[in-house]
Amino acid sequence: MSPNLDSPVQTQMAVAVFKTPLTGGNKMEGKLQRQSSGRRVFVQTETGCVLGMELDRSDNVHTVKRRLQIALNFPTEESSLTYGDMVLTNDLSAVRNDSPLLLKRNFMHRSSSTPCLSPTGRDLQQKDRSGPIEILGQSECFSVVKQMVKDIVKAMKLGVDPLPVHSGLGGAYYFRNKKGQSVAIVKPTDEEPFAPNNPKGFVGKALGQPGLKSSVRVGETGFREVAAYLLDYGRFANVPPTALVKITHSVFNVNDGVKGNKAREKKMVVSKIASFQKFVAHDFDASDHGTSSFPVASVHRIGILDVRIFNTDRHGGNLLVKKVETFGEVELIPIDHGLCLPETLEDPYFEWIHWPQASLPFSEEELEYIQSLDPLKDCEMLRRELPMIREACLRVLVLCTVFLKEAASYGMCLAEIGEMMTREFRVGEEEPSELEVVCIEAKRLVTERDVFSPRSDVMGGEAEFQFDLDCDELESVYGSKMQVTDDYFAKNPFSNGRSSLGKLEESIKEEEDEDYDDEEEDEDNTENAVPVMMTMKDSFFSCAAFHDKSTSLSKLSTSMKNTHLSDTGRKNSTKTLTRGKSENTSSGHKSANEQLQASASFVKLADMKEEEWVVFLERFQELLGPAFAKRKTATLSKRQRLGTSCQF
Ligand SMILES: Nc1ncnc2c1ncn2[C@@H]1O[C@H](COP(=O)(O)OP(=O)(O)OP(=O)(O)O)[C@@H](O)[C@H]1O
């Protein structure tokens, strides 16, 4: 048998043999599916081949691989079946109904241009009974999508073909109703930029490798689009309904062995995992038009979403603009959220950051919405609806939501929040954003808590602020499993959405108590005890009061407000990143995990153990006050210099 896992031709052939797609969604099959007590999964190979299969209770990784081997005619011994962060060894009980699984080859030197070998056409044992468009997920939020699917399937049966979208870097298709009107835009995950079947020449990577943004893997933008929709509670920011689907059609692109070349003479039906988003008729996008007519509320709402999901791709083209009846009014429709929720903090992109609307204060309603956000619930919901989502992405979501809530309750406006999240870029080098600086410091405090425990023998001397970016020597951020247990969030103090000040005071109080206990305990161990102050010495939070046991709460918070985040400290104590270098570095012999990690990351969230992460979040929240104070001072002096005024 040939090692032709990457063969796209097989994909087409295998799926074609399993069923005739346009009739595959018939009533009988739907019925069969519903009657089955088992789960249905969609297995995707690294080159995008998708196969739907029903799992019995007795199924395990071995039996699934065997079926794939028969169906797709490639050896599966040297491959792993992955499910988000999980590499499935044998047991499949964690896999939920309608989940996409990825079959990855174990060796790294693969090429997405492996020559295609013909399938044997042997009698296939596993039938793919799924219909032409299957929604992956059960959320009620998908009811709108269900109706669209029905309309499209009807039109497909009548021969109304989808139309390829020419703009954008990835493969995208407008699927239409029987009147020929666009109903949905479908973006297959294996046609993303750099993915094996990208129709626009941007190919060269296998699914699961770092993509256009190094903190978002190839093939993983689809579920992010869905996450943005699901997180947009009450359609606050107006994200169009979006679902993940398994979709079968001959319009989709499959490249041959030569990079970027399309070589399919005759179109064959092929199944893909794709994002499926409601098509919204619009007049232009935000890059084509002046922004002064954009409603303040719309800008704020989209900005709030972008901050929560750490959107790295909010450029003008990703904001559709629709004229409304009322004179001069427009509606904004945010699209393309495939590059949100990266696996690590990087440089976000917020087009709205310099729009005057973003500098206006949040309204009462917006503040209420922000305060009602609960990152615990968000994570629970996303794990439920999108079980393939990586914990690293959820950590970014939690961090950003906490940041947003704290910032808003401190009185920061959207522009200030966005600026604090954005990196400075000077002479080809990137410096960490203010948000990252706070994270780096919080992480240092967590580390020091471990290293400089009261009984530690280590006398560290200069507790220099260090951040090591030498990626090669570090355990992979993404590979290292975050030991997240079920009760993690029960313990996580950041889940209740309580006001920042209360939380801050509480944790400081706890810290005082803790320190007091430590003090008592260590009275007899003074030789070994490491003075906490020492560890703070060179921190850019060089605020002596911070850990002073005798400091009263009020004194403490005043002194923290007066603390300066020193720019020199920031420069000296953190390494800068050279954008070109970090993004263009050859992947060499590194694994996909290592390559992701080697991306432009100043601070890793995913490598912390559960307990560390909880402590980290506490420290992070405590450190935000001084950071906001510093930003306020900077904004004030800038305003004084420039004398700005915004009028709407
Ligand atoms: N929900 C939608 N409704 C209507 N048109 C849409 C929608 N989503 C996308 N489009 C159109 O399709 C085009 C391509 O979509 P999109 O930007 O999401 O694709 P992409 O390949 O991810 O693009 P990019 O390279 O800019 O990241 C958009 O510029 C827009 O014109």
C-alpha cells in the first residue's frame, strides 16, 4: 500500500464512492442517522480529505484507523488521530457527537505536494451517510443556519451552483438559493491561506501547522469564525450567524501534487469541513468609505468583541457596511473572525483604534454588557459547542475578557484598551504591548512564588526581570498539555464577573494574610528566608509598598496607582522581536508545535499548570491598576499636547 495520505485525488474518489452527494441527504439516511445511538464524527486528513463516520460503543482509535485505511487506501499505522489538544491513543469516549477529528502523520518531513496515487476502489465498508451539508454542533444558535442549509440544498438539487469568491486569500464560495441569491459564504478549512487546497496559490503547509498568523494553525480558522458568532451574545456586535459544516460539492478546489496548481480537468464531488456564514447584502466595506458615518455604538460593540476575542485581523475589509433607510445611517457587519482567539498573545489588529468613535466613553448599556460577561461561562459554552477548541485559545479569551472588564470599570475607553493591547513597532523591532508587559510581570511573580518560597535555599541575588525567548530550548507551549481539570473553573476566581476593585482588595488582603502566616512560620528560618522585596527590586513595578506586609490597603492602592511602568525597564528587561525574522524563519526541522511556539510570542499562557494559571490571573488582575493609571497619564498628556476634540 502506498503512503498516500496526502493524496487529494483519493479524497475525491473516496467520497464519491461513498455516496452521491446531492442525493445523500435523503430522508432515509437522515432517519438512519437519527436512529443511530452512536456518535457521528468527521475525520479529516492533513490535506483536507473528510470522511463522516458513525461510531459504535465498541469503536476505538484502532478500528477508526482501520476503516479509514480501507476507505481511503492509505496506511494509518504511522498516523495519529487528534481532537483539538488531544491526541487520541485508543479510547474515544471523550469525542463528542459531530466532532471533526484530524488524522495526522507522525513524521514531520511531509510535503503537501505528495504525488497522488489512485485508490484501489475496493469494496468500502464504511458508508458516509451524511447529507450534502451537515451542521457540526447542536446549539440553538444554529437554527437560522439550518433554514439556510435547507434552502441551499433545495437549490443545489435544482442545479444552482455556488459561485467562487474572488477576493480574499482563502477559498470561499457563495452558496445560493433557488432564486440564485447568495445565502451563505462557505470557507473550507483546507482552502485557507497556506492550506493544501488553497485555490489562490497560497499553499505549502499541512493542516495543523502554523498558518498566516503563526498563533493560528492552518485549518483552524473555521471554528474561530463560529466561536466569534457564539460569543456574540444577543448579536450585540452583529456577527452573522455562522456554523461549522461538513459540506459536499464539486465546486470546491483540490490541488494536484504541484504546489498551487489546479489540475482537475473534470470536477469531482468532494467533502470539506468549512465555516458556513450567513451572507449579508452590503454596499461596501469599511476600507472603501469614510468612517465618520459609522455609529458610535456599532464601533464600540465590534471593538468590545474584538478585544474579548483578541482579533488579529480587524482590517477595514472585514467590516461590511450597509446603508440603512434613515438618512446617512449605516449598519456595520463584522466578518472574517478566523484569526481571533490565537493560541498565544501576539499583535492584534484593530482598524477602529484611531477612529474618533473609539475614543468616546462607553455608554451605560455597553458597560453593563461588559460587566455581564463571564469568561467561565464563555469557556464552558465553547467547550460544549466547539469541543475541538484548544485550551490555549480559551486562556486568551479569559485573559482578554478579564482585561476588558477591568479596563472598562477603571474608565478606559475602547481606543485606550486597544492601544494597550497593541505592540509598538520601532525600527523593524516589536516591543511587547502594555497588556503583554503586565502578563510578563504577572508570570514572573508566579514563577518567583515557586522559586523564592520562604524555605527556599536559593538566594537569587539580583532578581532581574527576565524573559527568555529562546524557543528552541523550551518545552513546546502548544504541545504541553495544560492540566485542566474539571474543577479548574470552580476554583478560578475570575469566573464571577465581580467588580475589579473588590477582587483586587480581596486578593491583596489574602496576600497580606498569607504573608503574615509565612512570616510567623519563618521566624526561626530567617537565614533561609528570601526577602520578598528583593525579588521586586528590578521589576518595572518597582513599588515597594506592593509586598510590604505592614502596608494598609488604602496606602497600597494609592502607591500602586503612583507606580510607573518604566519604559526603560520595559526595554531593558524584555527582548524585542523582529517581525520579519520571527515570521519568516524557516520551519526547518521543527515540529508544528515548535514552529507555533517560535512565533512572535513574548509571553506564553499555555505552558502554565492549572494552579499557576489561577495565581497568574490573580497577579494579572492586581497589576492592571497601575498599568491603567500609567495609560491614563499618557493619554492625558497626549491630549494636552494635541488638544483633540471629537464631535458627532
Ligand atoms: N457574511 C458575508 N456576507 C457577505 N459577504 C461576505 C461575507 N463574508 C465575506 N464576504 C465577502 O467575501 C470576501 C472574502 O471573505 P473573507 O474576508 O472572509 O475571506 P478571507 O479569504 O478570509 O479574506 P482575507 O484574505 O481578507 O482574510 C469579503 O471581502 C466579502 O466581500
